Amino acid sequence: MPKIVGFGDSFVFGSEIANNDDGSRAWPALAAGMIGADYETLADPGCGNDAIARQIYHYFANNTATDTLAVINWTWTMRWDFYMTDKETWITLGPTCVPEKLEHLVQLTEAQRVVDFYRDYANGSLLWNKTRNLQTIFAAQQYMTARGVRAIQTYMDAELFAKKWHAPDYVQELQDLTEPPMHTWEGMNFLDWCRARGHDITDQKLHPLEAAHEDAALFWRDRYAEALA
């Protein structure tokens, strides 16, 4: 039986949709149901692109790519995934990360140091953000090609492919290699596409809700079916 697997963050998981603890009410799952495919998601709300790449590697290290379509929505470049060596776990830092979110792992003073590093250094350069995210995505794309993984990829952050600023030749090389497999939502990202269609979006966390995901499933249904044919 054909299968769709979702990779990404809260947008792929369908965060803030009622009764959606397993991601089954997000658009990739709804589209899978429309075309008679199984569905599984590895999406992790709030994660960065390094984490999304790890989702892909993890899944296909343990599962066949046969009759499977990877639906990937790459996230914002300003999210950083770090490995906390003492706790042997990954964390994601971003603009909304505060020390209290890390207190279950480290003491508050240490958590403050980590957050300050992110704010003062890690997120201080768009060039750095673009370079490492493009490298991460390109590596994952090459992996999927090598493993014969069929994929439909979209992305949230237009900064990835902006060439007017913070785009020296080595960044443009990565952009030229990474962008061709990408799809857009009629020239937009998922969030802007939902806004353009007048769908309900939560005020604080900016998550599209049920009607948006149902519309998105219809938008992708035929392309997913064609990719699995």
C-alpha cells in the first residue's frame, strides 16, 4: 500500500488543531486519506532544519523508500538545533526560546547562558543562518536521491533563496543546487498561502487551523497521487 510520511515542524504536524495528538488532521495526512495511502509523521513542533534532516535520515535508515512519498516542509532559518552533551539530547533554540523552557534539562543559570549565546551570536548573522541551513537541506536532498526517496519539498523561509543580500558566491552555489526540487504554495509559503485564502490562523503561534489544512490537502492531493504513481 502506498504511504505518505510527513517531515517538518508544527505546520506539518498540525499544531493547535483540536484532537490532533497524532498529526492525523494535518494536510499531509488528510491528502493521504483522499488518495488511499497510509500516513505517518515524524514532524516535531518547534524544531529546526537540522532536526528535520535527522527525521528523514532516521526514517529511511529503518524503512524502505518503496511506494513511499516524503512530504517535507523546511522551517525557518533562525531556528538552531543544539546537542546538550551532559543530557545527551537535542534542543532547538529560536526567537521565542526563553531560559525557563530549558529548566527541565539544566539549571536556570546554564539555560540563560545557552539562550544568550543564541541571541548574541548564533542568530546574529543571516549569512550564517542561510549557509548552514542550505548545507543541511542540500545534504538531505542528496541523501534522498542516493536512497531513491520520492519527495515533495516546500519551505517556510524565503530568506533561504534571497540573492540580494547575504549571498556571496558560495551561498548562491548552494541556493542554485537546493532550490530546484522545492515547491511553493502558489508562490508563497504555507502560512502566507493560508492568509491569502482567508483561513483562520491562531493569533499567538500563527498556526493555520482545520479549514486551512483541509484546503491544503485538496491543493496537494493530485500531486501526491502522481508522485506515488
